[in-house]
Amino acid sequence: METTDAARKDAVRRLALLARSRVRAADIAPAGRDAAALAVTVPEIAGASVVLAFASFGGEIPTDPLLERLLAAGKTILLPYVDAADGKMRAAQIGSIRDVVPGFRGIREPASRVPVTTAEVAVVPGVAFDRHGGRLGYGGGFYDRYLEEITGSVPVVGFCYDVQVVDEVPREPHDRAVDAIVTERRVIRSR
């Protein structure tokens, strides 16, 4: 019996979330700091003046250290939010970490909702990534649709714990690959 792409994705998602849940509490903050230090050395991020990033939620690797480093470097930071009017993801600029508040499903979003769409690089979350640029999200398709809308040829960088890098992420034609992955331990170039 052949496993469907959806079933394969669900299996990888479950295993990656389990691995992520096993990150020791004492390792969470250092992992966020270490990944942020590596991320700012990635040429696509270092050379960008406008960065679409994300505010970590739940068990995701902490992004506040990355956001603080980017802001301190004078970069314009855009964070995604879900527009209640149409359920689509959009992005708005933040000037500090204090500009981030709980929003859609409790996910941290920019307090200001003036949509902005210009970004030179996108730093994105995921449940799992593979060395070939495969990215697996939570299953809602928000980032796939949003990235298709705004990025075009803009480089996309995954940001996650090292335990979330797996051998293979099942991919479908609409899945947007990432150009690099940053973890607390390494930078993986996929393109």
C-alpha cells in the first residue's frame, strides 16, 4: 500500500514536533542566541536592509535574539500577521520587540497592521526542513501561499532547532523550497 504525500507529511510533522518538544528547557534560550548569531552571518540576511522574519510561537526556536540583532543592525523588520478580514497573511513593520503582541491563534504579530510587502529576504519557521531545501509547516499552508505572493526571487531562510532537520521532507509542486537553513549549530545551504 502506497503512502500518500499527506500521510508522509503528517508522519514527518509528528516526528519533528516530538524531537522539538524534547529540547531541554535549559537549551532553549542559548539555542535562540546561537542561531541568531549564525543567521546574521548568512549573506542573504547580512546584505538585506529589509528582512521579513517571524516572532516565535510555542515550541519554536526563540526569534527575539534574531529580531534584536537585526534591529540593532538598523535593518527594517517585517513580521507576518493574519488579516482577520480575509484570513490572508500579510506583513507589517516593527520598530522594537515591544511592537509584537498576541494575535491570530495566540501567535505573536506586529501591533501595527499597516501592510508592507517589500522584503529582500524572508526568514521563516517550519516544523521540519531537509538539506535540499524542503520545508514542512504546520499544515495550514499560510506560509506557502504568502511566500508565493510576496517573495518571487527573494531568498528564503528557514530558522529552526537542529533536531528539526530531517533526511527528507515530502514535497508537492506548490511547496516553496528554502535557500538556506539556520539552526543553533550550523547553516545549511540548500541552493
